[in-house]
Amino acid sequence: MDDMFKIKDLGPPKYFLGLEVHRSVDGILLSQHKYITDILIDTEMQDCKPSPTLMEAQCHFDDPSSPILADPSSYRILVGRLVYFTVTRPDLSFAVNCLSQHIHEPRQENLDAALHIVRYLKGTPLHGISLSSNSNLVLNGYSDSDWASCPVTRQSTTGYITLLGSSPLSWKTKKQLTVSCSSAKAEY
């Protein structure tokens, strides 16, 4: 490329687009520690107690008594920032998917759940994707779905992760487009 274009070698990457690259003999770790610190400062939660769990089990956000946020822009910005975390954090994929389904009309319970995820991130700042240099090159895929988990639409949610050895390649959580009549159809 140097023959055709004028380029400059900056050396191995250490920080790029909010991603921190840590190299070792075992492989590469991609994390977003600085990005977590920035969100904690922006939400004024630097001194909060970290949460050991990502979100409550069976959290559906269907409480009609929870007030609608007067200014939803702060919620939308926070959820957008959490979506960017799913680049290096497959563990956040399902929770962020649940929050993003309420982006059009967020309630206080949605904002509380988003801030709970921020508290979880404070306790796990160095988590990320480990790309191992010595794992076997076996491709594995895992998927699962629930059946009619949304109490409003009765749609199911599907998630998958693909691994090459022990290194994750792709992952996704998505609400299914159709309503399934059984758990077998939801998983199919």
C-alpha cells in the first residue's frame, strides 16, 4: 500500500474509536474502559455502587404507573451509547435490546434499568472480547429463544453467538417479526 498511497505507520493500535486494544502473547483483548468512565461522568454516577447483575430477571417494562419521561432525549442518548458497548460486550446484547424497544416513549422504569446497566458496567470495566492466539479453529454457534416474552405483542426474542475456538465472532439479540404459537416454533 505504501507504493500506491502516501501512508504513515502509527504502530500497533492501542485506542481506536473508543475501543482499547490490549495485546499479549495470549492474544488480543478489546475493551471500552475509558468509554465506561466517560458515561459514568456524564450520568454523574462516578461514585455509585457497582451492580453485580446486569438487569432484573423477567424485566418486561410494562408498568403503566411508571411516568413517561418529560424529556426522552437523555434516555435515547444513553441507550445509543449502550448500543455501542455491544461491539465488545455480548453480555449486554439482550438487555440493551430490551431498552431500545422503548426508545419511542420511554418511562422512568426504562431509565432506571438503563442506569442499572451503567452501574453494572462500573463493576466490569475491563470486560471485553478476548481474541485468543492459541485456541483451536473450530467454529461453534449457539442460539436460543424465549416464547412470547413480550407481554404486549406476544413476540419471542431470539439470540445467537458464533465462536471461532473461544473467540466470539458475531452475536445478536432480536425480537422475532411474527408471533409463535409454541416454544418449538419460536426456536425454529
